[in-house]
Amino acid sequence: MNTRNYIIKMEFLEHAVYKGHVNTTPSKILFYIEHNFVKRLTEALRKKIRQSSAAKSISVAKERPINYFKHDSNNADEDSLPPIPDEPMKADDGDSTEESEGEGDTTSAKSKKRHDQDQEYEDPEEEEILPESSEESENEEVTIKEEIKSDNEESTSPEFLESNEDVKPTIDKASRINYVKTWHSWISNYNFDAKREHWCEISLQLPLDNNKIDMKSLLEEEINKANIHSVPNINDAILVENPNAKEGCNLMLKTDGVNFLEIFKYVNVLDINKVYSNNIHEISKIYGIEAAAQAIRKEIVNVFAAYGIQVDPRHLSLVSDYMTCSGQYRPCNRIGMEGNASPLQQITFETSKNFLAEAMVMGVQDRMTSPSANIIVGQLPPAGTGCFNLLGARS
């Protein structure tokens, strides 16, 4: 049979080695291989073969020269073309010019005739090759499918079932083997350790007309991409000691990423009343805008605490309230200032020239309600003691 056979055997670590470190079991590993990994492997194989075939056809097309003129040693004087000079030849008189033109017409006619003859001989050869290759590939696929079908019939035959004392595990194993085989016609067989679940073996049969690929590198690449168990939006999680713990367990879980909805599923393990994140957007979405304002104040305090600086909480409240007063989290930068209604206040932040030019072109008015705008023009801001006027008694 014209096939290239591969046998891939994967042996797994003992469960005691990774038990308690990762949330998986040998059963989950086999389930992932049978339902996900085999499919991804066949798709990667198909993609790799398609890429190598395209690269090979391009390289062959580049290496193969197009010979429009063929030279015979016997008829070299008649059919060979004269060398083309770099500069046009200058004729001494009219007779030589006419002779050269006549020779050129004769030579071009001969070359055209020979090219047509070569084309007639070459075209049928290409037409004859293509159907043969397609028939061979179809025959190979049919033979592979027939072998798989025969293997399935043998594994599910009554004699095969009667030879084993425990019928239920045999039926389960046979159905799992057949399920893996149905992923692709290239999968000729599949076997696994049904008792201890320590290994599995995948047999592949690829047609010989396909280009040979580096199966080892492809397997390593797909195995590195495998993901048996994961939580969306959380890349990593570690347990660390909590120095501020006063009661209960002195450990806390730190994660690289945020997923509050997934954390809420483990109420019996985690204390969800002490969950915190520095992702202001997620806190605003789950807990509300007031919780986001509290998180902003806490993050600012942590930034200054690293340098031993203490800031009055009232100043921090002004910053957090300004960033959340619209009901949504607004960053305190030039992007956040674009939505400000006071062009004079925009000018006091950053990129003053851009804000000033935009306000002049759009004809934006400033109602002088912000402290920054009033300070620019030398007025008392409508805040604090500027919110009211004092009237003195007449003498």
C-alpha cells in the first residue's frame, strides 16, 4: 500500500507527580486528546502539507527554464539564431539591409514553427499525468477508509466481545477508538491504556504523493499549544501568604488576570467579601461606579506609599470623583479631557495648542463654571467661599 505510516505514542506522568499542583487528571488528559488534540493535529498536518506543496510548486516553476528554441547539433546552422548585438547594426547600403530583413523573417518563422511543434508534443503529456495522480490519490483514500471500516467491524464483532470477560469496558473502549478514527481518514488506529490511563497511541497513514513533513517538530508545536484546563481571562494563579490576615487561613490567591464571575463559583473555598482587583473597568462593571472610585483612591495611595508620601484623602477623593462623576470610568489624561465642556480647562492640562485650535474652529463657548477656567481669567472660582457674596450693613 502506497502510504507513509506514523505511530505517535504519548506517555503521561504519574498522577501523584502533579496531583495538587494542577487541576487535571489522567481521564481529563485522555478526554482532551480524543476530543480536541487529534482534531487539531490533523488540521495542522493538512495545513503543513498544503504549505509545503505550494512552496514546492513555486520552486519547481522557478527552476524550470522555458525553452522556446531547441538547438540540434546537426541542424545548428539552419535553426540557430544569430546572437543579438547590444547596439543595432548599421547597414552600409540598401541591399545589405534588405538581405538582413529577409533572413530575420525566415529565422523567426522557423523558430515559431518549432515552438508550435514543441507545444503540441508537450501539452498531451501534461494532460495524461494529471488524471493518473488524481486516480492514485482517490484509490489511496478509498483503501484507507476500507481498512478503517474493516478494523471497526473486527473490533465490534460478537467474537471479539465474547473473548473478554468484562463486556462493558470493552464496548466503551471500542466506541472511543471508533470515535477517534472518525475525525479523519488519515487516522488508521487508536489505542490507549484503559486501566491506568498512562499512555495513548495514534497511528497515521498519509499518502505518498504528499510531501514529507517533520512530524516531530509539528507534534512539539501542537503539544506546546495544548490547554487541558483553563479559566477564561486568567493566565496564572499562585498562593501567597497574607500578612494582614487576622482570622482563618493566612493564604491568599493571586491571579494574573481578572474573572469575577468565575471566582463567585467557589464561594465554599474563597472569601468573596475580600476579593480585590486593580482592574478599575472590571470593578465598575461588577460592583458599580462607587466601588471603582474607592479602588482609584486605594491605587493612588499605594503609588505614593512606595515613596513614603502621604496625601490628604480629601484630595484623592476629588481626583476619584472627577474620574467617575459621569457614571463611567474616565481616565485622567488628554483622552479623558476631550469630553470636557470647558475649553479653558482643557488648555490647562496638556496639548494646549490642539485644544485651543479645536475650540476656535468649532466655536465652543466656556461658561466659566470650572475652577481652572476662572483662575485663567483671574476670577474667583464658584467654589468654597466663591459660592456666595457677603453684604455689609449700611452705615
